Amino acid sequence: MRVIIAGGGTGGHIFPAIAIANALKEQQPGIEILFVGAKGKMEMEKVPQAGYKIVGLDIAGLNRSSLIKNIGLPFKLVKSFFQVKNIFKSFKPDAVIGVGGYSSFPVLRYAQAKGIHSFIHESNSFAGKSNILLGKKASKVFTGTDGMEKFFPASKIMVTGNPVRSVIARSAVTREEGLQFFGLSPQQKTVLVVGGSLGAKTINETIDKHLDELLQSGLQVIWQTGKPYAATAKARVQGKTGVWANDFITDMQFAYAAADIIVARAGAMTVAEICVVQKPALFVPYPYAAEDHQTANAKALVDKGAAIMVKDNEAIEKAVPMLIALAGDEARQLEMKAQLARLAITDADSKIAKTVLTVTVT
């Protein structure tokens, strides 16, 4: 059996895609999997690192800030369809799975035109426009949350939750091993700061401004900055102890094991991982996400007492005092962990793989 997995752009699309691929291989060892991504995007690096082959398309998304940059867009879209046609001709897929991102649209559109089984994974509580369009003809639509009937035909929806990387979902890394990995002390509480795979400007500026305050309160920090802020952060932490800073964390299982509290955006995959690792979190939702879905993602946890949240425009002043207060409140941390445990889903990748295999074979 041959399966194409299409999409990417951010870790929130790429890592679930890899988790699905691994589950497919586990359930059908002889399966052939090919990834299709967008040239120049993160998937072109991360997918081969996970041991899979990837082909890049010449495609880009709509640039909302500069209309002039969209002049070449129709040509790129047409070119990508020809590239997809050639990929299908040589690979001959039995099924196609789209995980979101520029490259998933032409791949799934072509599969549907050819009557090949197509599957969508929609991680967010608000579906993207491409997925809504593709959902009408998809064999199945896997969703991270319920209540998605407003976007997709009810008969096609299967609520699976969001696939969490097995290295995180099945991690046996201890807190001590995690702290040792980052060169930090087991005697202090640790704050893990993550702004998603590309970093988060507001979160970075907040940590930068209040770093001394955090360290003086007895906390230590693992700070994942994203590439744009990496040089600034590294200069800021120069000569300081109790803080580790870098643009990206490849081995997130060590970071989650080391963390006592997490500061993060509220993308669907980040939320899913935090539920699985059961670490108290302060969410700073990205305010410009479509339909403000990150606030909805965070609120779902906040309303259950599983996390706390601060608005992006209030984070620089309020986030660090909230963090320090939470770090000193053991009872609240325990309550959050108990609530997170109830929300954790660890088998979404297996459910998706099983359904893809069953539907495609029958």
C-alpha cells in the first residue's frame, strides 16, 4: 500500500503528520509513505530527519500584508498542480492524507479529482478554508475537537483528538534526565518557554524584559526562541546561570520532562502535548490566528481549571507575576495536573492510521 501525506509549514502540522506516518508503519510494516511539502518550508528539513522521503512543491500562501507579493501566486498554484500530477504518476498512491499547510490543497484536490481516497486531519477548533472546501469530497475528516459539524459534513467527521509525537506520548525521560540535558539544577523549579516552532514575539519580549526577575525569584528557564529572536536571546543570557536559550528544541521530551510550568502559545498541537505531559501552563494565545482559535483552545483548558491564560497585549506586564505566583502555589499546580490528565489523548495517531487503512482497503 502507498500513502501520500501532504502539508506542513509549522511544527503544528509536521509533527502530527510524522506521528500518523509512524502509526501507519506500525500497523502495516510494508507500507510506502511519501510526504509532499512546500519548498523552503520547515517540513523539507524535519521530515527527512524523521526518516521519511519528501518532495517539495513550488507553492506559497496568500500574503495578506503585501498584495504585490501575490502576483506570482496563480502561476505557482498552476505549476504545483503539474508537479502533483507527476508525483501521482510515479508514486501511484492508494490514499492521501492532508494535515494542513499550503501543499495539502493541490495534493488532495488532485486525489479527489482522480477518485483516490482522501483524508483530512483538522487540528484546530476552527477549520481552515482549504480544509472546509476539501472536506466535502473527503473520505473521512479527523478532528481534534468535537462540534465541527459547522465546517464539515457530519457523516464524514471522526473525532480522534490530535496526534502527539510518540517520543512525547510514550516518553520515559525523568525530570533529572531532562534537567541534566539542559544543564540545569534539580533543586529549582523550571519554566519552559515555547513560542511554537517559529517563536513568538510577545513571549520572547516578555521573558527578555523580566528575565532577571524570574531568576531572582528562584526559577530557572528553558527558553525556546525561534530563529528570529535567537541572537537577541543568546546575548541576553550571556554569563547568566539557570537559563538555557536556543532557537529550537529538537528533543522536546527532555524539555517537557524538565519543566514544572510551561509558557506557550495555544496552538492545537501545543495544547494536546501539554495535556499529555500534564504540566501546568500559562497560555498567551496568538491574537491573529483565524477566528481567534488559539484563545478558544486555551479557554477550553482554563474553564476546566487545567491552565491559566493572559492576553497577548497584557503579557509583557502580567505574565511573569502570574508565573511566579503559580510556581509558589503547589495546590493549584496539583489541581491543574489532575485536570490535564482527564483531557489527555495519547492514541489519536493509531485511530487515524487504523481508519485510513480500513477505509482504503475496503
